[in-house]
Amino acid sequence: MKQIYKEKLISLLEDVIVLIVMFGIFLPIRLLFVEFVNDSWIGSFGVITAVVIILVYLSKKNKLGFFGRAYWRTISRVHKGKRRILSYFMVAVTLYLWVSMMYGIEFAKENPEAIELKTNVINTMTQEELEKIDRLNKRIVDKDIVGTQKELLSNYNEIPLDLLVLSAIALVFMPLLDFTIWAVIVSMLDTWLNGWLMHFSIVFFVESLEVTGIMIFTYITTRKDKSTL
């Protein structure tokens, strides 16, 4: 029993170490690429994949010492047991949400029912709510990140936590339950955020595609090589 707990603890520590190192590698590389090569985050598509391929190759050849062995074991565990189910599920949900947002925003621009519903919602908003939206737009245009965050989170402390959780869950299923309402919600958010919701949806969708490719690559690589480093 002690041996099992010891193995689980070692596995957890390896995962944490690999996660920290990967963030330490990926974020600077992405930022440097955007700063000096291409100022579009989408333009850097494939950079992380290239880094992963190099890390997998060097780890497989045992050229990275302890980290290489830990990295190889971590990517192998991702495709086994409960972790595999969780990993694949998270990637699928992420793709589903970003695609739903992008399509919903475009859908609300052309669908008559969505346009009518959006107009009715705006017409029923109070003066206080309209003023808050104007303040939010001004914060975003001025690139006031702190002010934008405060404006978005204002009054949230008055909402019970369980209601916030239920609302988040409902939003995940909303595209399946009533896509028109979902389209109106994301379209209005995109308008209030000055187009940033659509921008980030595209960026994170591209990132999710890259993650999907990485998952397929690591699955094929670790499946072919059954050796344990």
C-alpha cells in the first residue's frame, strides 16, 4: 500500500514539475515570437507544436536527464486510464465552446429571430445597465485592463456562488438547448467588449487545434514506444 501511495506521489510531483517547466518554456517563446516575428497570436500557430516535437524527441533519446524522463512518463500517462478520458474530454469541450462562440456571434448578425431578440433585450435594459455598458466600452477602448476587470466583476459579490456555478454550467449547454439565445448572449458580449470576445475566440480556437494536434502526436509516439525511461 505504501508503495502505491509513493508511486502516486512521485507521479504527481513529476506532473507538477513538467507543468511548471512547460509554462516557463511556452509563454516566453510565444511572447518573443509575437514581439519579434509576427504580432498576431494566430501567426505563431505551430511554434508550440515544434517545441513539443523537439522535447519529445530529446526525451525519447534520453538527452534531457531527469526532466526528459519525467516529461516522457507524463505525456504517456495522459493517454492512459482516467487521465485519457479527462484530457480528451477537456480538448473536445474547449473546441466546442470556441466554435459555438464564433458561429454564434456571426449567426446573431444575420438571423432575423436573433436580431429581433437582441433588440428587445437592449430595449428592456435600464438606464443604469446602459451606463455600465458605456463605462465598460470606454475602459476597453482606453485599454484600461484594471478598470475593465473591475467593471466586469462589479456586483458579482452580490450573487450567490452556487448560482454563479449553475449559470456557468447552463452556458456550456446553452448552444445545444437554444442556439438562438446563446447567439444573442455572445453577440451582445462581443459588442460590449468592443469585438474582443470574437478575437479571443479565434485565437483560442487556433490554440485548441494546436493542442489537438499535439495530443495526437504524443499518443502515436508513446503508443509506438512502450519502453519506460
